[in-house]
Amino acid sequence: MTSSPSAHPGRARAIAHFRLRLRRHPILHVSYRVLIAIVGTAIIIGGLILVPLPGPGWLIVFVGVAVLGTEFRWARTAANWVRRQVQRVWEWWKARRATRP
């Protein structure tokens, strides 16, 4: 999946610096959060439109939630919950396949 921020300390430091600069300017900070909300919501809506079609509809929805999770705690919590559920299902599937002849 994704690598942890500690795997790329330079990138994590740059992101932290960027966010610190945004917080110093309240209008920019609010504008950035609104932009993230619009982009994340658009990705989710696009994914939901694609759900009934063959393809990665749900994956796109989860990418939209992850985008929202960069700025909103509720979305980060939801993304982490989905990640745990997918991991549980994946482990169950591997165990099931291992016991089949």
C-alpha cells in the first residue's frame, strides 16, 4: 500500500513546512481545506458513478476518502477503518485458500 512518512523524511518535512505556512495565513488555510474538500468529494462522486460499471469504482471512492483524509480527521478515521477491514478480508481469503485442496 502506501509508504509511511518516516520512510521519506525529506518529503514529510516539506509537507509539515507547507502546512505550517498555510496555518499562518487563515484565508489560505481555509481555501486549501475547501479545495481538498471539493477535489475529494468530486473523486468520491466519480467513483460512485462508476460503481455499477465494471471497473474500479469502489477503489476510486476510497481514493477520494483518502484525499479527504489528508485534511479531515473523520475521513482519515474512515479510511483507516476501511484499510483494517480490507486487511482482515485479505487475511481470511489467504487462510481459506491455504486450506483448500
